[in-house]
Amino acid sequence: MSQLSNRIADAFINYANAFKETPDNRLMAEKELKEALRQAIDFVPVKIWLDPKVAAKIPEYAHYVANSKEDGFDGHATDACCDIVCTSVEKTKDGRTKCGTGIHVALEDRDSLTIRPNSRITKMGYVIANSPCTVDESYRGEIFIVFRPIADGLIPIEAGDVIGQIEIPHHRQASFETVKTLEELGITDRGDGAFGSTAKK
């Protein structure tokens, strides 16, 4: 079981055990269950080390539900991703721009850190070379973002600029079941139509 699965299971186990100790205290047990599930599902624990030599900054969400910070965990963010800041800039020989962040993370099993481009960096004339970037749970090195130019008159990226957005999805592991014939996959209206087939009338 992943750590997420374990936290959800523990929440229900504790809920069931609460009735053994205090069978009449249903409202308190339900409140504790909801809070345990909120923490397990709505928030992703991420250990992070910020390199002090480059003044690395912790990624931040820009917008929150009003007064939600009073509920802990820095509140309920309304943004899907949090901003990541550049700490160093290196030009590569092939014309790309390699930006350091000074950030090292440790993720839970079955989680990954995904870096997506933000609109500002696109307006400056860049795209992330391997977008979306994926940082696996076992990686402990510094997180770098590499850009390639897509326009003339580029605006230079500088240390301190927001250069991307971080999202941390939880992944279900694929468990493949081999079938003997193509027909065992099932028949669909689309079939093997691809490469723009849905646009054909």
C-alpha cells in the first residue's frame, strides 16, 4: 500500500475504534474522520531542502480561499499549481537556457513532481524543453528547468523570476493483463482511428 492508502485506511480504522471506546460520541468521531481524510487526500507531504548558497525559495501558491489559512496547512489554495523561482541561469551551447532552483525534494511513494510552464515565461519567448517535466520520487538532486527559445527578441530569464509551476499528482501503478487476441480488448466505435480521425465527418 502507498502512504496515501495507509493514511486513508488509518482514518477509517481510527473512526471504527472510536466507537469501541466512546460509542455515544458519534459527532466527534465523524469530525476526526473528516479531518483525517482532508489531510490525507487534500494535502501532499513533501520534504524539501532549500540550498542556502543560492537563496532558494519554497514554492508558493498565489491564491487561497478567504480565511482558510486559519484551518492550518497554510490554507486551501485555489491554484492548481505553486510557483517555482529561478536561482541561476546557464546558457548551453545548443542555445537552450538551463535554470537552477536550489530545490531538492523527497516525495512519497507513487507521487511525482511535475513542472509545467507558466504564461509569463511563454510571453518571454520560451517553452520548457521536455514539458511537462517529471521528477520521480527517488530523485534527490537539484531541480533544473531547461527552456528553448520559440521567438525572436527574447526577454532574458534572470534569477528571481518565476519560471514554472509545480503540481504533485498521485499515480496508480499499472498492472498489465496480457490478452491473447486483439478482439479481447473489446469493440469500440472509434476502433483504431487515430491522428485526427475524430475530426473527420
